[in-house]
Amino acid sequence: MKKMHQLCRRLVLLVAAMFSLLQLMANNADLAIQGKWDLTIMVDGKPSPSWLEVYHSGNKWLVGQYVGITGSARPISKINFKDGKMSFTIPPQWEEEENDVVFEATLKDDVLTGTVVAANGKTYEWKGVRAPLLLRASAPVWGKPVKLFNGKDLAGWKAVGRENQWQVINGILTSPRSGANLITEQKFNDFKLHIEFRCPKGSNSGIYLRGRYEVQIMDSKGEVPQKDLLSAIYGFITPNEMAAKEAGEWQSYDITLEGRVVTVVLNGKTVICRVPIPGITGGALDSNEGEPGPIYIQGDHGPIEYRNIVITPAK
């Protein structure tokens, strides 16, 4: 009887060891897909940016988050990955959409290629490459400040999207209604940006750093800080306090971007201090995170005014 108990115990230990080994092998296989991915979705022949992160939920299964061509980051409750094949499903983001969004892809040579069935029911091809870490070996050496807005006209800027509604009135860059967005002709890598804005009650805008990471602007006085309110990195980073002024008052941002590490000072208060931005936000111009990009300001979400736009690039 004693030998039988010893044999049973050894069998139990052997089964547990085999299970642990299989779990370790599965986790090691999952490492191939884990991480952050910059996606490009081909929509009617046009490349459109998107973003994906894959990581483990404990030791049970893979989960993640996804940023579409528009909208904010959304959680993914389960990502299937086996034998180089990945798939996941997320619900639609907008109220008028009815269909779930279904992603499928194959991982080969550290590149994802696949299809997505969008909420509109159409199927699009897409490709994903690993997002760069954007680590900096040393602190930046800052160059000379450059005025991006001369207070007279739109020199150095170009309107994109809808019909251009931007105009300069009494030295103020003014968008009286929803319309085109504005993008600087010059591109930047690391920089410090000072920009002042006046947002009417109920309106909305945003400043995209390198054209990829939106710092939110909206009427948020008295609100609890959220990932989609004033001074947030839209959908990703919540400010540590709401330093907003009343709607219709002039406010200021002082933003520093080094690699993907951002600091945001709103009206003289540091509300985000050296936090890495996970990836591109909805509405980005592209998903080429390793490249320089422009300053891009939204003009398609209601009236907005800007002045005193000064950038100090890193050398």
C-alpha cells in the first residue's frame, strides 16, 4: 500500500511537471505575438493607420487593446494565437454601427498580414510591424524656438480633409465652424511646444504631436479627469488633475515630447509628467512612429481659436 501511494504521488508530480512544461512552451510561443504593433489598413486603396497591443492576462490567455482609424483605444478581451495564426473580435465603437469587428492575421518573419471585417461589413487587408521603442540614449539638446504661426496668414500650414474654413482674425488663428484640419508643412522629431487656445462651451479640438498622438482640447472645467477630456492623451493617458479654465477663456499648453515620453503642462500645472505614450491615437495621419511628423490641429469638431504657437526642436 505504501508503494502504491508513492507511485501515485510520483505520477501526480509528473503530470504537474508536464503541465508546467506545456504551459511554459505555450507562453514562449505567445511571446512571438506579444508587444505593440503599428498597423496599416488599406481602405479603398488608401493606407489608413491603426494600432494593436498584445499581452498576457496572467498565464491564462492573451488580451490586448486596439486603436482604429478613428476613435479611442478599446480593450480586447481575448486574442487567439496558435501556429502563427492570430484572431480576435471586438464590438463596434459607434452607436450607429451594428457589426462586430473581426481581425485575422498570420505572423511570419515578425510581420503580421491579414484581413479585418469592419463594422460596415466590408473586408480590408492590413499589415502590422512592431512599433519602435523610441528610447533616447541621452537628454535632448534644444535648438532655437520657431514661431509656427506668424499672426498674419496660414504660411507654413496646409488644410486637409474638408473645405478650408481657417482664417486669421486680429492675429488669432480661427476656425469658426467644423471643417478642415491644419497641418504644419514642417516635420519634427523631439520638441517642446507652446500653444495657446480658446475653446467655446461644448466645442472640441486636439493637437496631434508628430501627427500621431492627440492631446485633447475640449470644454472640461469642473470635470473629473478622464482619458478623453482636456489635457489627456486621447484614449490612453489620464491627466493627474483637471487644470481647465472656464470655456471661452484663453488657456495654454506646454508640451514636451522625447521619443514617446510626454509631459503636458496645462495653464502652468504639470498634469502629465514623463509618461510613455503607448501608440498612435485615433485620427492619426499615419502609423510610422519611427519617423518625424508635423503638428496637426483639429478643426472638424467645432469652433476653436489658437495663438502664440512656438516650437523648440531638439538638435
